[in-house]
Amino acid sequence: MPAASSHVRANALPTVTGALRALEALLLGAGQRTARRNAWTSVLEDRRRARDRVEAQHVLEAAATRAPSAT
């Protein structure tokens, strides 16, 4: 019978994301986690809208500087 110390277990190491989520679960209640995630989703949505505004501004500026064609 082999000794217990010679038994090797193949457990995957936790990912950084998994470790952070486990730490978050320990430190925050479910309501706080939900509020934090909702806030982060809002930040990402605000960034997306800001990129869209910049792109629209560039399109409008390009259209305004184009010389009108004669009809």
C-alpha cells in the first residue's frame, strides 16, 4: 500500500478572476456585489456612448469640410 504522501492530486490552480470573485464573495454581501457589477456595467455603457459621440462628431466635421458639389 503506497504512503499517503505519494498520492498526487491533479487540482487545477484557480484563475485570478476566480480568486478575485471568491475574495469578493467573502468581503461583500450579495446586494453590494450586484450594485458594484451594475455600476461597472454603467461605466462600460458610458464609455461606449462616448466613443459613439466622438465618431459621430468626426463624421459631422468631415461632412462640413467637404466642398459642396455643384448641381
